[in-house]
Amino acid sequence: MDYLLVDPFGQVTSGVTSYSLAACDSLRRLGLKVAMITRRPDESIEDMRRRLPGEVARLAGPRTLVEAPETLAITRDLPSDTRLHIRLHGSRHFGAWLQDRHRPRDEAGIAAEQREIGRAHHVSAPSLAALRSHAAHLGPLPPATTIHPHPCPRLDPPADIGVHSDVDVDVLFLGRWQDLKGRSFLLELQHRLAHRRFAIACGEERPAGLPASIRHLAASTPTERAAALDRCRLVVLPSLFETVSMVALEAWSRSRPVVAWNHLGIAEYAGTPFLHGARPWRMDDLACRTEEALESSLCCDFSFLTRSLDWDFQQSTRALIDGQPVSSTRLRPPADCADLAQVLDTMPALPHPDTMHLFQRRMRKLLRDPAAYWRDSALRRQLARLRPGAASAPTARASIEQRPQPQPAAPEPPREPVAALAQPAPDTPAMRRPGVAIGHIGPSGLVKLRTPAKGVEGWRIALLHAHDRPEQADTLIEHLSGFEDFAPTRADRISVISFEIDPRESSASLINRIDQKNKELIGQIDHLVMLDAPAALARALRCCSPRLRTLMISTHGDDLPGPDDADMHVRIDAAAENGESASWRREVTIASVERLPLTVMRLLRETGPKSLDMLLQILGEPVFDAALHDFDTRRFQGLVRLDGAPPPQAETMHEFIAALSPRIRSLYVSESVYMRYRSLCAPIEAGGNPAALIEACLHDGVLFDVA
């Protein structure tokens, strides 16, 4: 046996059960031997804990990986030599406290779950939201915690994306009918959208007190759940606490869009048109997103998304089984999402049953965090307005560019030779133009930054350097400021961040130390230039914003990043013969450090915004092409011409691209795309395969027109 899954619930309405069944199906399709140990209907949790060691000893071999959820500490009696994989599905004790915050949390149960996490060989989370909420509210996680998505379940019968007359429900709620799953939000949403047809699917019997305007559908078996999904136009997920939500994945498996709060883990899996995210507690925004999804809902095939998630899950799990490192996650949270702590602290006085009185909530905040209570109080803001001279005095919220900037000690001499980054010339006085320091990433504690330097207008560039080597950043900024034709590299427009972290610290640990406010500050940066930064730091910062462009500079051969750690890579190797490497989308090798400022400036120029540019033909014969006259440069950045063969059959996107590449007769890309992916375009011009370029462009959102 290669893999064992433990399900302590054994109920069709349980998300852990749905995940376990989907994981078994996905891994068996990969060719692995998989088994599932589930709780019997007449069995208690304690009985299953006692039975589990015998079942594992009977089914598992010495290399078998046993996966179980952290909730209920079901693996408590397993031997210590078991290869245990704990998957963070969300503690039931924490969920019970969220549902009724008047009662204390079960600290003993949470401590038992933390012990199982501490002794596990592998710990993984299905989303960044699950990882952050656990670390913030339940306890620390191992530094090597990995993140990879859930698989999508395949419900029978197979989904049909055609238009059917039996679609008689506009909005469907699928799941347990309780407050923790957002029951009150659904009732409020139905009240606001009374002209829409609502239905719930939560079991065999109709819940007591359900309004007559909301229909009830049976959903006690997987077949009934699939039938309920086929009858609706979209699925709403009003729950405030979900690590991912298997309901959303089931909806995608039936090609149905989902409306949910944008702080949930499912928001990291996809965006519009698959998921329409609303801001937490904003019922007007939730209603607007629902109407938007209904108006724009099309019968489209979601199989590309579901197959991609399945492929990521299969590859990550296979790496854990083989003891190989898991590649960095491609999950990206929305730019405006909030974490669970902020959602709880900003709970408004909405008229639903589990909302506390305004005075009770304020007193709870005062007792829990007096500093935050005083910071957010209206009295403090009123006193700040009445304080004499408050209007002219600089406040703590003043942006960094409004403060006086350091001036250079002397004017820069013309045509000064470039000095090495590590050792400036001893006979030349160092010119201190260090940019605008906005923070320091230390070995422990939260990552706290200030507002990045904005300059007058345009791009914002941040430079990261090691805390004990500031001369590297000073010298690089000094020579970047010498390019008069490229204003973004002036010293007063570059923000500087120093780092001093343990090289053994993982990217998941670093992500835990960045709160929502500092994520937003990092998201204001357009380009991030990192000098000899650890790969884990690059992965953590890339998760803060999907629009952040990263450039890593390696002046030595230690801790070299991988192709997924950054967008561009510059390395210094005097013995290198090739100027670029095809393993990276954009990698430049320079012979000496003196060429570094010019290389950085050119890379920043290539990845910045450009005007409309001409098409360049990199594959095919240069003959007249009538399709070029009708090419829409506002929507597409490239043009592909195929032969007349039928489309290839493939199970994954990688297989589809590999089968499609031999059919490409001519390939055009815009000049900006060519400059951005030059290391991938050059082999194609020499007669190579265009599959790597097509895959990289589709992953980054570059659109091709097919003629």
C-alpha cells in the first residue's frame, strides 16, 4: 500500500469525507495503491482511536504514508515510527467556538491536536488561509509545512455543460444548515434578492423554520448532490470559516460558478468567472456579486480548472510519498482579501442570531487587546483633531515620501567607473545614496514595513539586501541613479528593505509573519529586486501580491532559486559561456559585477508597461499573412496558426500543449512579449519546440489569437 487516508467522520455531509473520497479517486488514477479507513456508523471517536493502530498495521507497509486530519486527534494511539501526514482541515474545536463565542474554547482538545501536528512527519495545508488561521488562533506549525490544493471530486453522472430545461434554481446552498455555515447570511441574501429562485440541499428532511420562498432539495447521497448542482445556475458559500470548502470544488466539478467571501481559502484557487468574491460582512457586496454572477453565467466547461487542481494535488502528494521536496505553491490570495482575525474584529452589528451586542463586542475587544481598542476608538480620533497644532505636526500615518530625504554629500562625478558591489574602491569616497529605507525583516516577530516610496508618479521599486552587507545596495542604487533616461531607478524613488533571517526558515513560516496590512504595503510595490536573498523569502513575498514582479540577483552560488521562485534571475559567473538559460523564462548570466547595474536597468525596462507594439514572427515561413491585418492588439499579444488536424485528446493542460505544439505552422508574438520571454523565443527561432513558451505565456495571462 502506498497511501492510507483516515476519515474520522464517515458522513456524506462532511468536508473531510468528501476530500478523502476525492483524494482516493485522484491518487488511484495516478496508479498508486490507496486505501481509506473510515469511522463506522455505530462507532465513537474513542473506539476508532483504539481500532486505528491495528488497521494501519494490517494495511500499511514500511514506506506507506498515513494521512489524517488534525481535528479530533484521531491518530493519538499510532506508533511514533508511523509515516504520518497531518492535513489541516480546520479544527472542530475552533469551529465550535466560532459558532458560539460565548463559551470557552476546548483548550485540552486543541492541545491534543497540536501534539499530533508536532509529531507528524509531514504537515500540509490546502490554502494559505488555512495555514494563517491555524497559526494565529490555535498554535505554531512546523517550519516545513507545505501548501498544495485539494483535488476536485468527480460526481456521477458525468457533468454535461449543455443548456437544460431542468435548471429551475438560480442560487443553491449546499451543506449543513447551521450558523457556522452562514445560514443567517443566506436568509438575508434571499430577502435582498427576492426575485431570484433560492434552494437549499442539506439532507432528506426540510429544516424547521425555513421560509416557504426557499425550496428544499434532497442531498443525502453523492448522486442527489450531483443532481441538485445540475439544477442550479450557481452555488453560494456564505460561511465565514472554511479552509477551502469541498462544496465549491463539487460545484466546479459540475461547471457551476461559486459566490463566496473573498477571505476564504477557495479564493486562492481561482477568480472570475469561476469564483465571485465579496468583502466579508458586506451583504450589499454579496448581493451584487450574486447578481453579477447570474447575469454573466454561461454554460462553460470548468474541466481545465478541475484538472489543473487534480494535477497539482497528485504531483505534491507523490512528492511527499517519495520523500521529495514539494514545489512552491501556485495559490495566490486576492489582493484585497482579509484574514480571519480581521474578519472577527470587524464584525458589524448585523441582525443575525449569533451576533453579540455592540457593547459586549467592544468590551471583549477592550479586554483582549486594549491597545487595539484605543487605536480604533472614536474618542482618540476626536482628541487628535482637537489637539493644538495637530494639522501641522507630522502624524504616524504620514507617508514616507513626505519626510525630508537624505541628500548626497557631494555631486556625482561624471563617468565614474563602476565599483564592485561587495568591496567599493578604497581610494574613492563612498557616496551614500541609500534610497528610502522602509523596514527590516528580522529573524523573528512580525514583518513590519512602512509605505513604499512613491516618487511623483509611475513605478515603485524595492531593493532587498542582507542586513550585514548594506554596501551592496548602496553601490547598486548609486549606479542605477546614473541612468538619466530611466527615472524609476533614481535613489529617491527606490525603497530599501534589509533582511536578517535564518536560512533554514521555510516560506510558510515567513508567510505567517506577514499580516494583512503589510501584505497590502508589499502589494503596492511594482518591482522587487533581491540581492542574494534566500529562495524561501522570495516565495513568501510573491504570495503577497499577484502583480509583484521579482528579480533575484545571485552574486555567489549558494541557495540558488528555482524557476518558480522569481520572474527573472541574474547570476554572476565569469566562467559561463552562455548568456541565457532556457530553464528560466528570463535568466541572464553576466561575467562580472560591473555589468550588474546596466543588466538590472534593462530587465526592469523589459517588464514594465509598454505601448502597443508590432508582431514578430518566430516560427514559420515569412510569407504574406492576411490574418495580421485583422489582429486585435488590444486583446491579444500573439498570433498562432494551426494546421487543419482535429484538436488533440489530452487529460491535462500539459499533455494538450505538448500535442498542440507540432501542429503550429506559424507563431507571432508582440515585441514586448519577445523581450519578456527572450530565453524561450530564441530556441524556437533556431527550430525548437514552442511548448515551453506557450505554457509560460498561458500561465502568466498572455493571450494568443488562433487563426
